[in-house]
Amino acid sequence: MNTGSSLQNDELTPPVVPVSALNQAVARILERNFPLTWVSGEVSNFTRAASGHWYFTLKDDAAQVRAVMFRGRAQLAGFTPQNGDKLEVRALVTLYAPRGDFQLNVEAIRRAGTGNLYEAFLKLKDKLAAEGLFSPERKRPLPVFPRTIGIVTSLQAAALQDVLTALARRAPHVKVILYPTPVQGEGAGQKIAEAIATASRRAECEVLLLCRGGGSLEDLWSFNEEVVARAIVASTIPVICGVGHETDVTIADFAADLRAPTPTAAAELVTRAQADWLGDVRTLSETLTRAVQRHVNNAGQGMDKLSRRLLRPSARIARERLALQTLSSRATHAARTRMASARHTLTSLDAQLALLNPERTLARGYAIVRDSEGDIVRSPAQLHPRDTISLRLAEGQADIVIENVSTTPPP
């Protein structure tokens, strides 16, 4: 009885779960029931590990949660958060099983409030793309050797000095015209569009640079306004957009004829270093010199060849005489050959004629028999007794009278 009671108690006892199994089970439940979610909060305790991973806490007035963004995702962020930054993170809710810490695995981050701006950016981008404003077929070719370059930017923009420095270094001979405009703040988009329209109307330059340094999405928002995109498309002058850093993308980039990753890159794309052009000129000059020298040498060789073909009159007469003698010799040989061939043919025909000559047949003892009418007798049926016939022999002729006719050949 005691043994049975012990077994019954063991069956009613719940299983013991290790901590690791419990934490893993909880992590799976969280990940299954919470899809990727945008979470907002303030950054604190931000740390960049030697591995490149980011660790920080995201908090608001009432709560906080730990967060991690692994290196592969962090490299695509476009900026590095600082303590106190307001962020919105797209994250997977999970549990870090080794420590039992509830945390967010962050896949993407953006500054707080940029979500609505980004949605507006995508909506306008789709609208203008549907109208064909970003079509590659609409893009205008850039001038190869611009003599005048226009710049649309703010006089206070740090990017302006970078662009001017790059142009002065690479192409000091190029004239630069500035069309100043605010590039940030209320109404900046409309003023940028007006500056582009002014440059287009004046037609003083061959290409236009639209420039601004880097900044947040809010800072660059003027270049995401529809009025700026339409002004770029309507411009009669090709436009290169060099706004922000390499990772910054604006609507103006899509509308422009060429996008540059930075303002300085825009200046480099529109010009080529003077030293490079001078190097090309030297190379072309050397190529041309070699070509002219080669032509002169070839012409000299041609003259030498022609001069060797020139003959004195006496030499030419002698050559012509030799040619005539050769022709005469060939004609004489040809005539002799034809005569010999004709003689051989004649001999052959004579031999054949001799073989066919009836006189030769008569000479062998044969005779030609003719009746009284002079017809040749070929059959005994043509003859009758007492008929007179004539015989033509090799050496004469004889007339005879038929005594008897027999159709039986002699024994």
C-alpha cells in the first residue's frame, strides 16, 4: 500500500522546468504574439560595444525597456543616437534568455516625429513618379565643358564654401553665378523654387548646382517639397542636386538630372580637373605629332617607290622592243604548232581515205558488177541467163553473158 501511494503522489507532482527552458519558452511566446512594432521613447545609457552593436535604454515618463541594435542593422541607421534623443524604433519584442531580461531587438531607427514626414515623402515620391517627373528619358544631358556654373544655396551654408573651393581647384577658368536662397525653415521650399526659376529665366549659366549640407529629415525637408521638384523639372538648365550626405535622399534628388552624394561631389561631377584636361591635350598633341610624322614617312617611301619605277627613254624603248620580240616569238611558235597539228590531221584523214578507197578493194581481186542498165548488182536475183553484165576490175573492164544463175553459194 505504501508503494502505490508513493507512485500516485509522483504522478500528481508538476514537472520541474530549468530556468533556461523557461526563458526560451517566454521568448518564443513574446516573439510570436508581438510582431515588429514601432516604439517611441528617449534614449539613455547609450553604449557602442567593440563589436559594433548598440545597447541603450528607451524610456518615457512611466517606464523603460532595454534595447539592442546589432552591428549589421546599426550600420544602416544613417546617424548615431545620443543620450536624450527622442527616437522611434522598429523592434521585435523578446527576452534575452541568458539573463532573463525583457528587451527590444531593434531593426530600424528614426528620429521621433519623422514617421509622418517619411510617409509624406513616400506619398509625394509615388505621385511625382507616376507623372513621369523622375523618368530617365526626361533627364537632360550635362554640358561637357561648362563655362558658367550656377549655384542655388544659402550664403550662410557651409556647403557653399566647399563647392566654391572644389570649383576653384578643379576649374579656375569657369565662371560661377550664385542664386542665394534660404535652404531651411518656413517658406524655404518656395524660395528655392523661385531661385531655380530665376536662373532658368536668365539663362546665364549652362548647368545649375542645387546644394545644401547634411542634416536631419526636418532640416532637409525643403528639398522634399513638390514646388521644388516641379521647378527642377521645368528648368531649361540641367540641374545637379547635391543635398546632404551620401545617405540622405530627397525628392529633389529624383527630379534632378543627376544626383550627387554631397555638395562637393556635385562640383566634381560638373567639372573636370584642369590638370586632367591639360594632360589630355598633351596626349592628343603627341598622338597628332606621331600621326603627322608617320604620314610624312609613308609619303617619302611612296616617292622612293615611284622614283624607282621611272625609266630613261632608251630603257623604255628597249623594254618595249623586248616585249615585241617576245610577242613575235610567241606568234611564230603558235603558227608552227597550228601547222604541225593541221599536217598531222591531214595525214590521218588521208590514211583513212586510202582505207576506204574502192580501188584498193579491186586490187585485191574483187570486181564491181553492173547490169545492162548500169546498176550495181548485189544479189543473184537481179540476174537472168543470157543477161549481159559488165565487170569493173582493178586494171580494166570486161563484158560477159550470164549462162546460168544459182542462189546456192558455191562449196
